[in-house]
Amino acid sequence: MKCQKHCSRWISMIAFSVLILSSLPLYAQRTIDLTLESAVEIMMNNSYQIKQLEMGIERTRLLLKAERAGLKSKVYMNLQSPDLNNTSDYKWNSNLQRNEIVRENSTRWQMDLAIRQPVILFGYPTNGNIAINYRVYRYNQRENGDNFINYYNRLYLSFEQPLFQPNRLKNDLEEAELDLEEDELRYLSNQVRTLQSIAGAYYNLFEIAYQDIINNHYVNNLNEIKDVALDLIERDSTRVFDQKQIELVISNAQNELMKNQTDIRLEKARMIQRLSLNQDDIVEIDPEISVTPIVIDEEQAINYGMSLRPSMRLLAIRKRMEEISFEYTKANDAIRFDLEMTYGLEKDDERYRQLFNDFDNSNSITLNAYIPIWDWGRRKARIQAGEIELQQIDLDIEETEREIRTTVVNVIKNVNEYQVRILNLENSVAAAEEITDHSLEQYQNNQISLQDILQIVSRQKETEENFLEAYLDYRESFLDLLESTYYNYETNMSLIDELHMREGL
């Protein structure tokens, strides 16, 4: 019986524990105090597009690494083991003065070993190559049941140098460097677009959350008026209508407050989804308005836009890429030379041991030349087309510079205007609060009517809403300034440096 009781007690405890554990979430619920900086950080970490761009940068870095490795020595081996040839073919017989069919029955075992190094002069690749080569093979011919074996080896130094041709080795390395820089600039541009996007969503939530503060402030003012009105009604029963009027206004204000709180809940849910957070995470925001006046030098801001914005550098990269392509266009069907030189030793013998005695000199020099004569203007037309492409890029650069200048000037005007407006409204909000407090005393002393005090607190609410609107306009113009100059005037740091600091680079 005791055993049964103990067993049933243990079973009950285990069942209770399982029930408790099953009701717990599989992960810890998080409460996130959201600021613009933290929202951007979360978005950067969770964005699939950012991750794709990071992988693209890593890919181009590896390609650049491969191109740089191409400037170093390369060791390789070629094997022909075996090379069997049991075929018949026609060949000219000088004795018979006619072709005859000859059957070849041979086997060759060959190995080529080379150490190849691009020629670099003062750190500059010349597009030439120098190599140390070693070749050895065993050649076996069979005829009428007899084997004729020959051995051959050759050790030589070779040099190859293209002349009057684009330096492909240098160009490939430069293109790889430009590809990496281009990917990094596009990555930076995408980060700024992500910042702009999440900032828009953040300030939508900020606006609704701050509106909640305004609504609460308004309801509190109305409740204070109601308390004063009830005191006045106790002293003067003819003012009983004031109670109904103030209660109606409070009811409408509370309804607006509840509606805004619903909007906050929905906007927080959208923010959680946008940031790719877990649906059970809690997002909290403390909407605090703080404005630090900034002074912007127009010419300096334009210089920031010209030097820091990726669009200008991307155009410069595009132009350089086209210039490299134009080199190949001009070289196509043009005069070109290929110089090949070898110097070394060789030996052939029927016995393998004799290969390393009494070497013979083995030297060669070859100059291959291509000289165009007539192509009906084909090369000339291609060159003219390439020149037009470069001119188009120059026009794009000029147009972009003009757009940057115009955009920066207009954005600076907007920032200055909104800055003056919000500083003025900041004083107006403080004045409206003082007027409300003073008017409440006047209403308590029967110096003004209920309609007057209601109108005053309504104007205070309107002033606070205008202050919020001006602040949002100011932040939007400041983000435009950030995007057009890639410089943060609040931190006095370029946006590129800020993003690199965020990444720990």
C-alpha cells in the first residue's frame, strides 16, 4: 500500500511538472527598448539583403585574392603517360616522289615540369612571363617486331613578352580591385537605404507614441477642469450644465486616447514584423523630443556630397572599367607582337643514363607579328563607339555633380527652416502650459467661462501636435541631409566611418 501511495505521489508530481513545463515558451521572451539606433542595428543584423551583399563582398575579396596570387610563382606539371599512337596516315616519300600510307606504332611517356613567374618590375606587372622548364620523355617505336627506344630531356629558361598589347595581368588585377570596391560601395548604399526605410517606420511609431503623451496630457487637463467645475457647481447650482459639457468633452478625448493606443499596438506589431523579431517579443519606445541646433556650411556639405556619396565613386569606377575595355577595343585588329625566347640544355640518347652527360645547347627565339592591312573601317568604327561611351559617362558624372549640388542646397534650406520652426514651437509649448495653468486659476475664480478654458487647453493640445509635426519634419529633413552628404552633423562623423565602427572594421 505504501508503495502504491509513493508511486501515485511521484506520478502526480511528474505530471504536474510536465504540465508546467509545457506551458512555458520554448524561448525567452524579450523586451526591447527601441531607439532609432537599436532599430537600425537589429535591421542590419536580420536583413537578408544585407547578408546577400556581405556574401557578395566576400566573394569579390576571394577573387581579388586569386588575382593577386597570380602575380606569384606557379608550379605545375603536365603528364602524357602514355601517349599511344597506332594509326596509319599518308606521308610524302621523297625517294619515291609520292605520298604513301605509313603506319605509326609508337608509345611516348612524357613529363613537363615548370615554375612560372610573371615579370614584375618595381612592383609593376609587365604582362610578360619567365619560367624554368624541364621536359623528359621516353619514346618507343615498333617496326617489324623490333623496338627502337629513345630518351630525351631538356632544361631551359623561357621568356614570353607581348608587345603593343593591353597589359592583361595588370588590368585583371585592377578590375578585381574595382569590383571589390564597387561591391563595398553598393553594400554601403544599401545600408543607408535600410537606415532610411527603418527610420521612416520608427518615426511612424514615434509619432503615435508621442501622440499618446499629448492625449494623456489633454485628458489630465480636462479632468482638472472637471474637478474645478464640480467645486463651482456646488457653490452655484445654475452651472450644472457645465458638468455635462465637460464630461462629453472628456468622453471624446478618452475615445481618441483609446483609438491611439490601438494604433500603437498595431504599429508595434508591424515594427516587430519589419525587424524580423519573434512575434512574442515586446517592443517599448520612449518618445522623447530633443533638438540640438546644428550649423551647416553649405560648401563643405557640397564637398561631403561629392566625396562621400557612393554614386560619384561608382561613376568613377564605371568610367575606369570602360577605359580598360577601351584599351582592348583599340588593340583589337591592331599591330601586335609576341616575343618568345628560350635558353637551356638538352640531350637525347638510346640509354637513359646518358641523358645527363654532354648536354647540347638548346636555344630559340621567335617573334610573331600581326600586321593589319585593310578591314573596311571596322576597327575605327569600334574605337569611335568606345569614345562615345566614355563621353556618355562624363555627361553622367557632370549631371550627377549638378544634382548633388542642387539637392544639398535644398536640403540645407529645409533643415534650417525646420530647425528654426521647432525651436520656436518648443518655446510655444512651454508658454501654452503656463497659459493653461494660469487660465485654470482664472476659471476657478470665475474670471473666465468653461468654454474659454476648454478652448485654451485645446489650443495647448494643438500646439503640442504642431511641435510633434515640426519635429518629424525636422528629422525627415535631417535624414535627407544624411543621405545627400553621407555625413552626420550630430556626431560630426562621416556615415562611412559610423557604419565601419558599427561593424567593428
